[in-house]
Amino acid sequence: MAAPNIETIVSLAKRRGFVFPASDIYGGLGSSWDYGPLGVELANNIKNSWWNWVVYERDDIEGLDSSIIQNRLVWKYSGHETTFSDPLADCRDCKTRLREDKLERNSDGKLVCSNCGSTDLTESRPFNLMFRTTIGAVSSDDDPAALAYLRPETAQGIFVNFKNVLDTSRRKLPFGIAQIGKAFRNEVTPGNFIFRTREFEQMEIEYFCRPDDAPRVHQEWLDAYDAWLETIGISSKNVVHYEQSAEELAHYSDRTVDFLYRFFPERQEEDKQFDELLGIANRTDYDLRVHSKKPENEEGKRINPDTTEDLSYFDPQTNERFYPYCIEPSIGVNRTLLAVLMEAYEERTNDKGEVRVILKLKPALAPIKVAVLPLAKNNESIVTMAKNLKRSLQPSMRAVYDDTGGIGKLYARQDEIGTPFCVTVDHESIVDNAVTVRDRDSWQQERVAVGDLEQFLRQRLY
Ligand code: ATP
């Protein structure tokens, strides 16, 4: 079972401290969200899981953390200044601003306003999605010399560092560069909770290879992501691959496959239940070429007269110099977190007929790995033993101590936030130096000697 809709997750997220509406005490801010005590842990665990997988467990990827604000020329030559836009139309009746490419058509083939159903819409016009800012103490806000952008993708920071990483790491093709970081897009129609926001986080890999090797590498990444999604608990039955058509492809892409997740299971028609979780594009040699000083146009003029570098690659085996192709798997942290929560959500009825929520998160992602609970909070020996246990477990796993309710309530609370194990210290524990370990998914309990506890938990968590 998974969550029946995003709303169920919104309410759980707010109730238990995963995600809160941003600036809530001032009425909120459109599509901005803050990650609370559990949300920040879950997001960090997703990012760590991804980083371990691509940077540590593989031998062909280096990490990077580039600036959010880059020289404006990066966005000029990448093409974002001229082409990073969505088609914007206005509804003349209800005045809503709409993303034209997301609208449905009526039986006459006319576009329909998603807010009021009117077909009286303006012609669409391109709306650039980059957030603008100014650098330094400028005299006027529209001073072009001070104009800068918040990055709309982390990828360009990787391309402009291609040579730095290549030279310092002494890599040979194929190899990749991975980066996690914030990206900003002034989306026309943000919404659906954290699915589409104006500030979000991406986990991107630019994987460089020989041009003739690109189709094989692309397929390898498609398979790799299928497998990784399973490891973080996203079931393949809720994921479909979508091959972008020639009209949909971005200007730099030769082929792009999107992985769509069933974010909207409540929708009647099955194909409307899915939307993008990640995309894997073959960006060809587009980006390295446009940031390089040597390439020329048909008239023999440099396409980039501003750059000081040439981002080509010399292959010592074949004695060839060329611009590598690049395969780019790009996934949002926030959409991953939403998919992980939806997938983990389960309701179960206990013997008293009460409905309980259980978040069956993979242990590696769970915000809290173990909760240590005293059976009697007024018994000093039990409380001291429980607190000491929490402290001794903490260096190797995120542990919490909680005595703010009866044991049934405490178990239910931990189930609802996905804590894989609860450890209960009872009267017997003082005598036999053992505790009861309760499993979140089976609700089974097992007596474990205190001396074996850490090992017992580690074996089941990692
Ligand atoms: P969409 O078609 O949904 O607007 P996109 O194709 O423009 O997405 P990409 O440019 O491929 O998105 O970005 C890579 C990933 O970054 C997406 O698959 C998604 O996970 C994430 N992402 C993109 N835009 C947003 C956003 N506004 N809010 C949250 N995550 C986003």
C-alpha cells in the first residue's frame, strides 16, 4: 500500500514535523516550504544515500559543490538567457496565469483554463524562469553590469569546472562529476506541495564519455537508476519511463528519458497519475562546446569570444582531441522525498480496532533509527538505564529518548515517523540487563541483552 494522495502526506508532514509551509505566521509564501526536524533528517539521508551510491561506491565519479551565483556569461552561453522559458498564457476571464504546455484541450481543440474552464486565453509568450538579482552596491536595480541569476540547474557549475576537475583528479573518460545543490526557477504554476516549487534541490551527475559510447552509457544510467530507486524504497510498479519526443527535447538534448512516479494515484486515468521524478538526458557535447574558445560558427567566428578556456579532451590512446559527450541523470531531492514518503505510507488496524499509520521507510532513510522508551517514567533506575542506553547508541545511529506518553502511544508515534526499532526498558531490565526490541513493520518483540543491542540493531539497519 502507498499513500492514497499527496494530501495525506501534507497532513502527516505538518502534524509530525517533516515539512511546514514557509513564512506561515505571515500568511505563507506561495510554494515555499520549510523542512522541520524530521524532514531535514530524511532529506539528508536521501542525499547521503545518493552520494554514497554515486561518489563512494563507484570508482568513476568525483564530487563538486559550485556556486549558486555564477558569472552571467555562464547563462548567456549555456542558452538559458534566451531559451530557458515556459510558454505563458493569461485567462481573460479569471485572470489566472497559466503554463500553456500543461493545459488540456476541449473537443474543439481549444485550450481550456485549468482554473475556470474558459477558452478565452491570450496568445502564449515565453516567460524566462531564471530569478534575477544584482551584485554589489549598484545604483539601480536594472543596471545590466550588475545583473546576475540564481542558478536554475546545478549542471552548468559542473561544465565550467570540467577542466579543473579533469586536471586535478587525472581522470580518463568515461568519468562523471556529481553535485547536490539548490536550484531556483520562477515557475509559472508551482504547486502540489513540494512537487513543484520555486526553490528546490537537485542531485545531478554529468557523466562524460566518448561520443560513440554515449548510447551505451545512457542505457547504463537508465538501468542504474531503476535499481537505485528500488534501494530507497520506490517500487518499480509506481515508476514508468517516458521517452521524450523530438518536439519535447531541450535544445541541447539528443535523447531524454524521464522517470515518472505515480504522484497522483487518486486520478481516474492511469496515465495522468504519473509525473516526472527524474530525467536522464544525452546532452551531447553541447555544453562543453559552447563554453569553449575554439569552436567556430559557419562564418568562421568563435561562438564564444568571452571564455578563456577550451574544454576539449585529449585521448592519449587514440591521439585524438574532441569534446566529450555528456549523459546527465538529474533528480530532485524534494520530489524524491515526496515519492519516498508516499511509497512508505501504510495504514494498519490494531487489535483494538484503531487505525495506525506506519511509515515503512528503508532503515537507511529513517530520520530516527531507534527510540529508547522507559516503561515507567517515574522509576529512576529505569529512566537512568534508558537514558544511558540512548547515549551509548547515539554515536553509531540516530537515537532518541521519549517518555512523554504511555508505551502504546509512544510506539504509535514512532511508527508514524518511520522509526524502525523501539527499545523498551522495563522493571525486568534492571535485573537481567536486557531490553525489549520492537520491530516497526511486524510489531514483533524480542528480548535482547544490552551488551548485544548495538550489534543487533546495526545488523538490521544497515
Ligand atoms: P518539469 O517538466 O516537471 O518542470 P523539468 O523537466 O523542467 O521538470 P529538469 O530540468 O529535468 O526538470 O530538472 C531535473 C529534476 O529537478 C526534475 O526531474 C525534478 O526532480 C527536479 N525539479 C525540476 N523543477 C523542479 C521544481 N520546480 N520543483 C521541484 N523539483 C524540480
